[in-house]
Amino acid sequence: MAKKKNVKTSVPSPKVLQELHRKMVRIRRFEESAGKMMEDGKIPGALHLYVGQEAVASGVMQHLSNKDWITSTHRGHGHLVAKGGEFKPMFAELFGRSTGYCRGKGGSMHISNMDLGMLGANGIVGGGPPIAMGAAFSNKFKKNKNVSVAFFGDGASNEGSVHEAANMAALYKLPCVFVCENNGYGEYTPQSRHQAIVDVADRASGYGMPGVICDGMDVMAVYEAAGEAIERARKGGGPTLLECKTYRYYDHVGVRGMGLNYRTDEEVEEWKNKDAIEAFEKRLVQLGVMTKKKIENVHNAINKDIEEAIAFANDSPYPLPEELLDNVYNEET
């Protein structure tokens, strides 16, 4: 059976706590702004929003450097923001502009930045773990002590690609952490309708790695559990399957989605009452790490950054037709 992680009594430094808070607020504000613009028809295509799950990306990424690799999902903006992504090239990418991280050619579901160690969001469910496993294999071969982290959901945990990646990572004791963001739904299907288990982490024993469960609505719980798994990987202990129990506030796609009644308003409100940002802000005030005024200042500064980034994206040019294949194919092949 998977091990359920309890939060320790030790508290990180004020600097770490403030950075965890800043990461979560940056994700929330980016996603809410992007979602509104999609609903208003100002961003082309579909966006899969990360609102509600901010504690997972923030808690994990706090332990990683730009030399550590991550693979993301179709719900990947939050991962890139937490990894250090800047608002201007992110919004520009969603707008399809040439100043975006992928020159406007990746869009929402394929946004990436190699300089930050972000191997890419992925429109293929379960497509990221094999890539993360490959990156971990490279790290072990080079003996550089870097790790890779694969993010995926409860729905993707049923994909063969995830099982194969986990099996190989355990076999070769690769420096890889598999983070299952279990938000209770595979698109519109509740977990109880697509799995006979409650805890995805229970599958870890079948791969030959530890399985750990933590509260994905508590950034400190994620920070501690992820820290132990990442440190274990760095020291050559092999991979860990970390399951973070979380929830997305908005629909599978966008804010209003397709209007399918697959979950109740009461269920959504129950999870919103556990909001990771609100709970953490109360804790920061209680610990004396931040005042309500300082928290307000953080929100205001990020809101200003959002406004400037949207203006930057709006003013940025579209890629030129003759640039269609630039940065898409390796010119040497």
C-alpha cells in the first residue's frame, strides 16, 4: 500500500514560504486571465486551466533548478509558471505571436522552454512520462545529479506509456519522480468510473518503487513529499510515484466548458473551501512571515505584470509565412 505523507512540524525559511506563495498566485492570476480571454474569443483554440491545482506545481518546482527537466500535460501553464516561465512570452505564445516561447507555433498544449528545463506541455494524454524517463536516463548516464519530473493525471495513469516509463525507470533506478495530479476526473469521467482503485500510488509497488500520497491542496505537504522524492532520486535511490490529491475548479476546457453536468456545484464549492492559496495566506500571517498588506502587494504586483504581458502579446507580430518551418525541423536532417 502507498504511504500517506503527513506534514512535518518543521517550517522552511521565510524566503521559501514567500516564494511558494508567489508561485501559486502567479499561476492563479495567469490562468484566470488566460481563461477569460479564451472565453471572450481573444485567444484561439482551447485552454485547459490549472486553477485549483497550484500547490502541486509550486511545491514540486521549489526543489528544482533549470538543469532539472520536467514534462507537462495539456494542463501545463501552471507547471511552466512555477518553473520560472515569464508572463510576456507565455501570453505571446497563447496569442500565436512570434515573441512567444515557441515563436507562436506551440500554443497552449505544446508550450515549452528548454532553458528552464521545460521539455514541453503535451496534447497526448500520457505522452510526457516516457520523455521524462528518457531525460532521467540521460542524467544518469552523464552522472550529473540532475532529476526529471513527469506530471500526469489520474486518467493518464491508465495509459500504457505511463506504465512502461515507470517500469523502466524503476528497473534502472533512474533519477525520475512521477507526479500524479489526481484531480478526480479523466476529462469528464470520475475516477471511480475509470479505475478500480482509490489511490493511484498503490500501483507503485508493481513497478518496484515507493508510492507516496499527499494533500495536493496543501503546498507544504507537496513541498515536503516532493522534496524527499527528489532528494532520493538525486542520491541514486531511483524513482518515486507521488500522488497529489487535488481538484480543478473550472471545466475540463476553459471556464464554462461544454456545459456538461458531470459534477455538482456542491462538490466544486466543497473543494474551493480547501483553496490552497487562501489557506496558505492565513498560515503565513499566523507565522508572522507576511502581513495582509504584504500579501495584497504581491497580488497587486502580479496583476500589473499580467496587464503588461497581455499588452506585450497584443502588440507582438504574428510569425511570417516564410518562417513556417523555422525551429520545427532539425535543419541537419
